[in-house]
Amino acid sequence: MKIGIIREGKTPPDKRVPFTPQQCKSIVETYPEVELYIEKSPIRAFEDAQYENLGLTLVDDLSHVDVIFGVKEVNMEDLIPNKTHFFFSHTIKEQPYNRDLLQAVIDKNIQLVDYEVLTELTGRRLVGFGRYAGIVGTYNAFIAYGLRTGKFTLKPANQCADRMEMESELPKIQLPNDFKIALTGLGRVAGGAIEVLQKMNVRQVDSSSFLTQQFNEPVFTQLSVKDYFKKKNGEEFERKEAYANAKNFDSDFTKFTQVANMYIPCHFWDAEGPNVFSKENLASSEFNIEVIADISCDIAGPIPSTIRPSTIASPIYEVNKETLQEVETTSGKSITVMAVDNLPCELPKDASEDFGGELIKNILPALLKEDPDSIIDRATIAKNGDLNSHFEYLRAYLEGR
């Protein structure tokens, strides 16, 4: 099999790669039957020479390969007909802006495998950049707090050479005693967030202690839906039902907004479920949170202060808690918001290494050896010039209906 790594073509440029130079070398050593080609690129976090110095082959185009790995959506003009493409297509939720891309994939007889739906039979995702979204988003939370209070300044993650340099900035952070951080979510995003908090020696406490006790050190609590959802009819909480029928639940998060100083959302939000908190709650005099680092970044969704995505270049904005209008200056009437929607791009080398490691461990054996759980086929959105059967639900979207 001939495998290629495509040059990322999106604007603004994305420096991430599906495999680092060292991982590429490992692939060809582990699978002698694989020929690996890297399309030349001036924008990667890893320079072409770093691949070439390991004996890997650089090329000007990938028209001769069988399978092409990228990260972001491939520009329609860069799609190579009759090949297998791996990338994040952002089509499975019927995103309007990528309908033409999916149509082009089908017109060019491409097998499109989407990373977002590479899963175990249980539904657990096998690859993703979520961990590094949590890591960078949590670091950015403290950039935001430093800007709000004027107590300290941190070097932006995207200006750091790597995660190690970013973490060397953490000792600059100054938090008050009894500073409380609420974090929602149990997945890999939350796991990344907790890595940073633990690196800062912020102690984890249970939700009950978080609500009722005073501490002489900064603490955080990790909340599941059981902590901040309640059944509308007052019946006993069932976690499975909360995920299966979120519309049957109301938010019970207000008790946390009254005691937390910072909130880091790392959860998945079901649009049929309740908002985490309301506009009225945000405007209340009892609302204590000063900074929200919204890693989930659902615009105009469960967190009313997340009114727009922010950017790596300008990650922080202020929102008036009563009007939900963006304001220029920080005050008691405003809340500080971080809502960057492409956080892993800030540490492209580390994020790529983490992602490539998951691909090598969980996906390449299914691609190159045996795939008894149909991992590849279940993540194949299109093949043979049509939608794959698992994604027939996209038919109306594809046809513009």
C-alpha cells in the first residue's frame, strides 16, 4: 500500500500533521509493505527536512498513492479522484458550509474516512485532538484570569515551542486562597484540562465539598451530568436517560455558579437538553464566576456568554452579563470569555504526536491488517461514488433538501 501525507490547504494555515517524522519512520519500519510519501509543505510544524533526514520521501503531488492522510477538510480542488482520504470532513452533522465538499467527494469517487467517527463498537472514539483542546484551553483560562486581574501575564501557548515551554509558564500563576474551579465533562477534553490543573497542584475535591466547604488553597471539581442535571418531573436521576433523552432534564448548575470563580466547560452538549445556565442566572447578583474558558465552544448554546468563537491571535473577550453584548473593558458587570474553537493548533507538534500515536495504535492495524470490527467501514462516509450505507441519513443534506 502506498500512503501519502497531504499538504494542508486550509486558510488560516493549520500546522498540524497526522504523523510526525519519527512516527512516519516507525510506520515504514513496522510495515515493510507500506511505501510512505510526504507532500512538500512550507507550513507544517515539522519542516520537510525533518522528514527527509529520516530517509522519508518528499513529493510534489500524491496522485500515485492509494491512501491519503490529512487533518483538516481538503480543499475541493486538492481532492484526488479514486483515492481513500482520511480527514475531519465536518459533514456528519449536516454542516451547510461543507455540503459541496461532500458532493465533490462523491463526484470524484473518493472513499472518505472521517476521523470523528472512527470508533469502537461501544461508540468510544479512537482518535481525536480533544486531549490537547483541554490542555491548551485550560492554560488559556489562566491567561484570561491574568488579564482580568492584572496579577500576572503568561506567554501564549502558540508562541511556545512546545508543551514543555508552555508548562514552564505555570509557576507565574497567582490564585487567591479558596479559588474554586468548576469543570464539566468526563471525556478526553476534560482529561487534558485536568492534566494542566494537576501540573499546577490544584487539588481536586468532590462536588459536595466544593459547594459547602471553604479551603485555604485553590481547588477544582469535575462534574458529570448527574451533578448539574435534574429530572423535570422530580424522579430519580438516571445517567443513561440523561444522554438518551436530555429533553427530560433541567439544569441544576446554578448552585455551582454561586461559589465557583472559574468555569471550564469540557462537556458534550445535546441541543435538545437544557442550557447549563440561563441569561437570568448570568445577570444575577449571586453569579460568582469571573472567567469562563469555553473549550466546548457551542455558540449561542448552553452558555449564554459564549456569543462568538474567539481566535488564537485574540483569544479573550468581555461580555456584559446583563446585555450579553461584547464590551471593551473588564468590570464587575462583565464576564471574561475564552472561546477559541481550534485550540490544538496552538501546540501543533505535541497535538500531532498525540494524534498520530492514536492512529498508529488504533487505526493502522485495521487499515493494513484485519478489521474484524469494521472500524474503517463504519467511519466511511462515502465510497463507490455514493454515500456509504451507515450515512444514508445525509441524503437530503447532500441533495440540498
